[in-house]
Amino acid sequence: MKSFVATARYEFTMQWRKRSVWIVTGVLALLLVAIGAGQLTYVFDASDTKTAMARAALLLQLLLPVGYGSLLADRLVRDRQIRIAEVLDATPADATARLAGKYAGSCAATAVPILVLYLVVGVAYGIAEGDWAAAGWVFAIFVVITLPGLAFVGAAALAFPLVMPTPLFRVLFVGYWFWGNAVTPAAMPTTAQTLLAPEGAYGLRQFFGYDEEIMRPRGDLFNVLRPEVSATTAVLSIALLAVLSVLLLAGANAVQSRSTR
Amino acid sequence: MDIDIQNVTRTFRGGVTALDDLTLHIPTGMFGLLGNNGAGKTTLMRILAGLLRPTAGRVVVGGHELATKAGQQAVKAELGYLPQDLGLYPDLTARQFLDYVALLKGLDRTADRRRRVGEMLELVALTDVADRRLKGFSGGMRRRIGIAQALLNDPRLLIVDEPTAGLDPEERIRFRTLLSQLPGSRTVLLSTHIVEDVAQTCRQVAILGRGQVRFRGTVDEVVAHAGGRVWSVTTRQDGPPAGVVVSALAHEDGTRYRVVSDIRPSEDAVALEPTLEDGYLALTGAITVAG
């Protein structure tokens, strides 16, 4: 536990200090403003504040996790790249605890700018509509919906570069994100709007009043992952993302321990 | 903390054998491990540090079997390790980096850890820059941070792999002095291909070649191996008439060579007192007799 806390603390510090964490998120936010300005009425036309924040969160999730995953992609492999791994491996600290600490610390630090953007949106909406509950709702959406999605993205970003070059992972990840989350199921078979989508399609609809129906195009093979929205399926979706995150980290742990033998 | 290495072989993927049935006993104190690049020194260091498993053979460090998880943990708890290629986190300050490693080494009490980090920064003369980020540190300063992190837990076994490579002469002397002051009841294993480092710090030495122990004894015995075989030859020709060149110095009468040779290379060759470097060359079998 102490190794976990120590690693999480210093990984957080290092990632927090990385200018690119703030620059990339800032640039993506500007891009969202540029391409999403026309969607403002979509947010403001919502029937209530909770739904408005759910709509805003879905817009934010269009791009921000792309930067998030890309920024985390070097975290695990860089210990070998900068030749610090041997010093850390020669300590009595448990390797699994260090991996978990690295995951928790670096993911948390990279999520901070995203949380800040969410809160900015909530506060801005609160000022415009005179409803300060918006900040509370957007924070709740961040914790319940966005964090599990980011947890999955973070685990993938740490694990996959162990078995492929980091730039290749980034390219594949960007492709996956748009295919698996942003594309509508009507356009092509996609994991968007399924239980496995990190965008949190089920949780947003069940817990935060997101008011668009899940699309189930006839004959789409991913429809098996699109049950009716309910509290059970919403929780199941979050749990599945958590399980996938743990599996990815376990895989990363196995690859790392094999490479040191 | 004695180290027993018995019949250790390490073969890498692709069939490259870095250690070949190597047997060696390393006693408490300063111990030098010499060998050319590719002799297997780093592989042996990594095995002793618990970073690599031997393909075959047995390693016992301070009574702990390195083949077992418990043995590895026990050794790591008493280990200080400075690898050949040491990287540092550029975004951390020297103090933060040492604090991080200290935490991983189990120095949990905040006050004790801070004190120990301060002592190590003092020891390696980096107190003035303790709060500067490591990305601005020179090669010598980085090596000093490396030795500081290795010593944080007051290790009974200190493994330093090529510690002076890339250091300027002043840094090298400082480093050697630091190492020499360490042993006490520790085992300090110094692996290097720089003979002078061993000459200045160790009494016991082993020479590795092609994954095997070529020699095990005292530094004096290595030196003695070149007794009566070291010569100074001055010539205008391209090279000396016989022997392996240890050094060459341009001179008004030609080039003055220091050579190790079983035979007197020329009539006017002058016999010299051997050094560790001469003994090392004589032992590694690099001597060719010509002329």
C-alpha cells in the first residue's frame, strides 16, 4: 500500500508538471468551442439543468479523452526508455503496487484539466441560466460517468504501448475513439451506444436524463451489447468498464514481469 | 554479506550466452569485477540485483536464495544498486527523486526519510542544487544522484555497474574516494572495464571474459602476473616489435610504447614495474608475441 501511495503521489506530481497535459487539453477545448459553438442551443434547449449538463458532457467527451489517452500513452514505457526502471525494480517495492500507483497518479493528474473544463462549463451554464445546480450536476457526471470511461482509456493507454510502439497506439486509439464512441450506429457498426462505450451512454441516460434513445439499427451485430436502458444496465456498463480496466492492467503487469525475466 | 554464485549460466533469446557456467565467491568488502565490454559483467550485476533470473545455476546472497521470491525480497531490502545506464525523472527535483526512491525502499517515517535524504545529498555534495529539477543536471551530477539513491537504505550490498563511465577526471576521483569510504561491513561490488577504478578502490578482484571467470584473486596477484613482462620500447616504426601496447607517447626519438610481452621486445627495451592494467592485459590473454 505504501509503495502504491508513494508511486501515485510522484506520478501525479510528474504528470501534473507536464506542460503538454495542460496545452493538449486546452487546444482540444478550443477545438471543441470552434466545432461545438453551433451545438450550444442543443445544450440550452434541454428540458432541465441535469439533461443540459448530460448533453454538454457528451459534447466534451467527443474530443477530450482523445488527448487524455494520448498523453498517458508514454507513462509506463518511459521508465524503460529513460532507463529508470532498473533502479525502481531493484527496490523491495512490489511491482504490482507500483504499476497501480503509476496508473492512479498519472491518470488522476491527466484528468484534472478535464475536470476543470467540466466545471467551467457547469459554472458558465449556471451563470447564463441562473441555476447553480449545474456545477453540481456536471461534477456528478464527471465522477459517475466520465471517470469510469477515463479509467478504461487510461488502462488501455498504459497497457497497449507495452506491446506496440507508442505513436502507433496513439493513431489506433484516435481511430478507435471516433469509431467506438463518436460515430452513430446508424452510420456503421460501432461500439458507440453500447454497454462497453467509455462515453457512458447508459449511465448518462439512466442517471442524468440524457434524452436520446439508444440506436439499434436492424441487423447490427453490436445490438447484443445494447439492452434496454435501466439502472441495472447502467451500473453494468460502469462495472464492465472497471473490469476491462483491471484486465488491461493485469495484462500490463504480466507483460512487464515477463520482460524483466 | 557474502555472495555465492554457483555454475550460473544465462542465455538470452537468440541463443546469446552472456554467462557460461560461472562460479564465483564474493566476500564482504570492496570487490572489483573487471572485464571487457561483453564479458558478462552487467548480466551478472543484474542477476545479483534480482532483475534477471539465471537460466541455470544458483545464487545465494547473504544466505538468501535468489531463486525464491522471498529471497529476492530479502536481498532487495538490503541492496543498493547503481546501474550502468541510469536515467532520472527529469520533472522531479533531486530531493523529490531521492524521497521517492526512499519511500520505495521502505523508509516510511517522514522525519527519518527527510533526514536520510538530506544526508545523502550532503554526501554527494548536491545540497545546493537539491531543489532543482533533474533535467538540468550534468552527467557527473546524475551519477552522484545515482550513488545517493543507492545508499539511501544504508545497504549491506552495494552493486555499482560502470559508475565512472563518462565522468571527467575530477568527478571520477571524487567517486572513487566515495566508494572507498563505504565498505565497513558492506559488500561493495564494483563492475567496470576501467582498470584504474579497481586499482584505486579494491583489494579483491575477479576478471570476467566471455561469461566465465578468468581470474579470481587480489589486485597484487593481478599485478604480479605481469611481473617481468612489462617493457618500455621507443621506436620510429609503426608499432613495437612485440607485445600488446598498453600506452603510446609521442617522443622526440619516435614513439615510446609501454608493452606487455613475454619476451624482451628489442635490445634497447627497458623493463618496467607492472601496474594493474598490465596484469589485466596479461591475464585476459590478449598478449601476442611478434617479431
